[in-house]
Amino acid sequence: MNNNFFSIIVCCYNSEKYIAKTLDSLLNQTYKNFEVVIIDDGSKDNTHKIILQYKDKFRSLIYYYHDHRGFAYSRNIGIKKAKYEWIAFLDHDDIAADDRIEIHNEQINSNYKSKLFFGNCEHFYGNLNIVKTHFNQHKISKYSLNSYSAGISLLKYGSFIPSSSVVFSKKSALSTDLFNQNYSYIGDYDFFIKMGLKYSFSYTNRILSYWRIHDGQATKNMLKIYNKEFIDLLDNYINKLELDFFVKLLISKRLFLQKIKSYTT
């Protein structure tokens, strides 16, 4: 088995409330061959001071700060700055399972054709009070994850990939145009679609991360922007791709329902 090396990208913005627990979960990893790349998207609170307390606790922790440009911009900077070929995301308010990177290493070694891997995650509120398990909302085993088909599956069934459970090839990611900086809330979804149209995916049912639910994640204004971006994304891919009639019909139905939803938000 190869001992792969990983770059774990943590994008943060005004994260003083949660960033310590996020970094603690990386310190607790059973597999140690990784660097931590923190991209601070213009925090104005104590995020920077907290991160400095962790500087000497990791084998390699790299910190970059820039003015507030949004998470898509920060994701792109992180990917370009990453030292290693395999890149994992962990959002600034989420927690990695202790064996997450070890499982990623196993995934990569067991399926050389795939360029993006993901796993299950649990959504929690407060002090790790589990609300739901992500894959319970999806039938992943029935989705095609081969190259091109993976992107179509995402368009047909929605964003079934938890961002904080993902690892992917840097070289493969750079062959796309990375994250669309016009998207504030669906940049991850769009990136996964672009990757899935070119490369095969693989997944595990094991829990790789814990997705924090907290106040302020779904304000009315955020939902309006999300709906607008989602409509734009679906409309863009319907017009850009040469789709099978029934696939196009299914995606068009999702687009129609999203437009109705946007009117009632």
C-alpha cells in the first residue's frame, strides 16, 4: 500500500468560535502524512490568533491571509498553494473523523482510476448532537460514478457529496477551471459536476466528517441567492451539454421546481 501525502485545505472567515475544534480534529488524525493549508478569507475577529497557537503542533501548517473575496476564491488559492497531489477539504466549522485521512489513503490505493473520493458524514448541532446522516437522503449505490456519468448523476440527483468528506487529485482539478467565483453558495456543487464530467469517482459508506449546523446558515437573503445560483447552474448545463432526452427532461424538471421555489422564498 502506498503512503500517499495529502494537503488539507481549511478555508475560514471570522471563525474564532469553531476553528480550534476543527484543527483539533486534524491533530487527532491516525494518519499523519499531510500538511494543513489554511486560507483566511479576510477574518476580522481572533481567527488569526487562534491559528497561530497551532503553528507548531502540526508537521506542516501554512497560513495565507487575503482580503475578503469569498470561499470560491479561497478554495482556488488553496488548491494552487497545495504542496501534494491529493487534496482534502475541511470547512472551518466542521470536524474530521479521526481516521478520515487514513480512509482516504485506503480509497486511493484501492481504486487507481478514480480522481475524486468521498464518504458519508453526519450533520450535528451544538455539542455533537447528531441530527441526520447524509447518505440517508440519497441512494448512492444506484448512482453511476464513472467519468462523465458522475457529473450527470450530480445534475440529476443533486449535491450528494459532502464537501468535508472529499479528497481529489490536484492535477485533475487543475484541468478544470476550478471554482466559479460568481457562485457564493454552490461553488462546491459546480466543481464536483465539472470533475465528474471528466473523471471517475469512488465513495465509502464510512463516516468521514461531521457537518456543523448552526444559526445564520439559512437566512432569507442567503436562500434567495442560493436559489438564483442554482437556477443559473442548471440552466447553464442544460444548454451546454448534449444530454439524452430523458436526462434533460429530469434536469429540466429540477430547474422548473427550483424556479417555483424561488418565487415563494
